[in-house]
Amino acid sequence: MWATGAVLFFLQAANFNSDGMKALEAGKYDAAEQAFLKAIAADSKDYTAHFNLALAYGFEHKDAEGIAEYRKTLELQPKLYEAELNGGILLLRQKNPAEALPLFADAAAQKPKEFRPRYYLAECQLQTGDAVTAEQNYRLALELNAQSAAAELGMAHALARLEKLPEAAPHFRQAAQLDPKYRDSLLELADLYEKNKQPEEALAIYREFPDNFAVQEHVGAMLLAGNKYAEAIPRLEAAYAREPTTANCVALAMAYLFTNQLDKALPLFDRAVAAEPSNFELRMAYARALRDRKQYPAAANQFYAALKLKPEDKAAWRDLGAMLYLAKDYPHALEALDKARQLGEDTAGTAFVRAIMLDEISQTKPALLKTALEAYRHFLELSQGKNENQEWQAKQRAKLIERELEKR
């Protein structure tokens, strides 16, 4: 009786397995799943049923269930190569490289001439922080399959992690050459060049992506930061035309400013300031542009607006004073320079400008002669031979003022 029952039990499990395999081959994974579950119910120790059920789960992207079935398979049939490899792949797909690593290590040891376990072993090592061993295994994987773009990219990542960027670069290139879908990895290489303070190498790669709008917008920003204003302008114009954001507006305005295209820069600054009225740096840039265009009243308005935002900014007071000097508004210029001086901005340049203004005012207000003389002397103390022409002028004016004062 028991013998007969066991035979029926075995035949029943075999039939379920056969049905499951047919369903797998036909791509009917749900039907395959049901068949293998029945086979396991008929014989729970049938490792092939557990293995095939894991396969079905993998095709259905039921990774957690598939991993459990591969583990059961390995419990019943330790070191089964196919279960180690497939189970490791599902674990990697679930972002669990630490648990996948021993499976791939054993699979690679079993079949050292097989590419896949070696490649996946390297992937796990890289993802768990062992870039040194990962590099070694990527190298072995590439010896087994030199046409693998994925292994080339993995090698590039391992070398980059080890700060071997010159060695990593050819592998990024080779990955892109072997498979077009890896071409965007070159942008990753460009980013690494940027972080490594190699902007020219980064720009050379970015220029290979002329149809990538985001990349070309970034190139424009890089060129602007690298003082390559004329080259930056076409890209910044395209960026602003496509997306007229405040950031793009400011970038283009700055490029125009630095190429002395003030008539183009000023309207952009005006729009940007209207959009971000509390942006101190933006107002200062606009004020300086207006100053350079000799639109002094408008420049003064922007300087004062900026100083409302940062009333203790000594450079802003200095620039305001210098601009008011150009506008020949000496009283307000002196007030601004005095404020800058109080805040610690006391240079030979500002001292000389201050002395000149006091000297000119003293022509109509003699009471300021002594103050002008002190200003020239203060300039000479600060300059100390660094500004020969201005020092000669200051000395001559100081002598004349001294004589004038002696007459009184």
C-alpha cells in the first residue's frame, strides 16, 4: 500500500513539474507558478520544483518570493551553481549586494571561466565598498568577455572610486563605444573631471552632446565661471530663450556685462531684480552695470537698495562712494566712503579719492583745507610707494595746502 501510494505521489509531482516547464517555455509564468506549487505540495523535497518556482517568480518580478525559493533550493541541494547565480541576481536586483556576494563568490569559484558570476561578484564588491577587489574581478571578467560594456563601466567605476581617474577614463569610453545605451556614462566622467578640477577635460566631453539642452546650459555656466564669456553667450542665450528663469537671465546678463554689451545686459538685470528684489548680489551687479554705463542716478538707486539689504557691507559703501565721485556728488560720496572706512574699508585707493574730493570742496569752503591735508597725508601713509603717480600728485597738493594754511 505505502509503496503504491509513493509511486502515485511521485508520478503526480512529475506531472506537475512537466506542466510547469511547458508553461515556463510558453511564457505563461502564472500558470507555471501554480504548477510548481502543486509539485512542491506533492513532494516538498523536490529541489528542481523549488528551483523552477523561483524561476517563475523571477520572471514575474516577485523577487522576494524567488529569493526564498532559491534559498530553499540551496538548502536541499547545496552549492547548486544555477541557484547561486540566479539567487544572487535577484538579491542584486533588490539592492542587497551583501547577501548576494557569497553566492557569486562560490559560483565563480565553481566555474572560474564563466563571465557572469565573475562580473556579478565584482558588482557586489564594488557596491559593498571593496573597490580594490572589485577592480581585480572586473579585470578577470573582461578577460573572459572583452565585449561587455557593463563590465567596462564597472571597471571605470571601481577605478574612479580608487581615485584613478586617468585609468578609469578609457573604460568609460570603451563602455560607450561597445553599447550606445552607455553613452551617457561619459557625462558621469565629465562630472568626475569637474570634481577633480579638470574643467577643460569636462568641457571637451560636454561638447560631444550638442543636442542635450541641460548639458549645454551647464556648459554655458561653466564657460561663464571660467571667464570665457564670448563662448558662453550663445549657450546662455539658448538657455534663456528656452527657459527664461531668473538664474538664466542673470547668467546671460553677466556674460553680456563682461563682454561690454551693456545695452543688452541692463534690461536683463532689470528683469532679474524685479523678480528677486531681495537679492543683494544681483542688485550690486546691476548697480555696477549702470555705473559702467554712466547711468549714475539709476546706479545710486540700486546701490542704496542693496545697502538696505546689507547695511554693513563695506564693499557696497565703497563702490557707492566711488560711483558718486564719478557723478561729482562729493558730499554724498564722502558720506559713503566715510561709512566704508568706519566698517574697515580703508585702502590707498579710497583714501586718494576722498582726499581729492575734500581738496576740491575746500576751494569753495576753505575751512576744509586742513581736512583735505589730513586726507592726503593719510593716503601717503597707506600707499607707501605703491602708487607713484598719485603719490606725486598728493605730495604736491599737500605742499600747496600747507603753504595756504601758513598764510592764515
